[in-house]
Amino acid sequence: MGVQAAIQLRDISINYGSQTIVSGVDLSIEPGEFVCLLGPSGCGKSTILSAIAGFIPVQGEILSYGVPVKGPSVERGVVFQNSEVLFPWLTVQENVEYGLKLKKIAAKERSEMARRFIELVGLGAALHKFPKELSGGMRQRLQMARVLVNEPRIVLMDEPFGALDAQTREVMQEELSNIRQKTQSTIVFVTHDIGESILLGDRIVTMTTGPFAKIKSNSKIDLAYPRNFQDPAVIELHNRLRDEIGEEVTKFLSEQGIGSKVQ
């Protein structure tokens, strides 16, 4: 018997009102994989992530380690694009300890666990600071620590670096790659950035534009970390993915009567 999938989507369709956003999606993600969902805005990638998290109902079936997903679970931690989910009245350490406190873990143990993950994301010098005292990149690190400390089997990330400036984003991408190597978590990462998906992913799943969005391609990346963007294989992959996404954007614009051609 093979390894049980960490996540399995079976013929998933997702509706908002009378509108079908995602239609007939099948996808299997193995334990420890880093899978990027890539596509233009409106292609349903964040909707799929929300469904895996258990936030929205679906037609079809989603399984997490063989168990049907019926709602949110601590086994599936979510890192959002913005840091508004942090508690502004709690310090860095208190934010990270919050979930452990709800689990009724003893104060000494949860303090030690929180500090370990705070150090892991490079915030050891900011233990007693409040979110408003942190930069955008530091707040995203804090969000990751707060999710990772609960040791979820699956980490779901919805464009977590999308609101950051380019330099901070690069630092966070490298940080996430390092954290992933240390924790070996299964990660599903939503992005519209082709370079980011190549830098981070073991596999890149592209989506067609919505409505009725489907999986367009499913590419395994057999390249060692860290990835070199001067590598001919990386350039070839980037160009292919760019063309795939470009086709979908052009199709969308044409359907809107704009008729622009993506360069």
C-alpha cells in the first residue's frame, strides 16, 4: 500500500450563490510536499485553499490523511496575506502562545515551545514587542510562528507575502524555504508570482481562469534548493509557466471584450 495522501481533492466544485467558481478539480498532495497553486486573480486558487481549510462547503470530497474535511481543524494551520489576524493587545510571545493556552498546555511548556518557534522565524529579539511595533515582514514571521507552534500536519498559505515590498518579500521567501526544510510540513501555497512558485515549490499547479476554473497543468520540480534563476532549466520552466498563465489572461480579456494581448 502506498503512502496516504496528506490532501486529496475528488471532483471538487465550489459555488458562490448561483456562480460556479471552481469545477471538477482533482488533486492529490503527498505528506511533506510543498505545492504552489499558481494563476491569475480570479482563478479560484484562494477558494480552493479555503475549502481545504474547511472554511467553505464544496461539492465532491476533500480528504486530509484519509479523513473527510468537514470544517476547520488545528491539523490545518492557515497563514493569511495580511496580519490583521494577530491580536494587537498581545506581545509576540503571547500571540504565539495563544493557541497553546487554549489547548491548556502548562505555562512553562508553552513558553518554551513559543520561544523555540519565535527563534525559528528570527524574532527572538522581539519577544515583548506588540504587533504595531513590528515591520510588515516581522508581522508575517509572527503569523507563521503562531501557526507552526501548534505543529499542524498541513500549513495553508494564502499569498502571505503579497503585501510586502520586493526586498522584504525575497527575505521572507528564503526564510520560509529554510523553515520548511527544518519542519518538513506539508505546505499548500497560493501565489500569482511565477518566480516565487519556482523558488519555493516541489510542485506547481496552475489554474485556468474562472468561472468554472480547473487545473491547467501540474508540474513537479526536480531541482535542488536553493534554485538559481540563471539555471537554463529554471528559465525554461519560468517561460513555460509564463506562457500558460498568459494564455489564461488573454482568454479572460478576450471574454471581457478587451482584446489585449499579454506580452
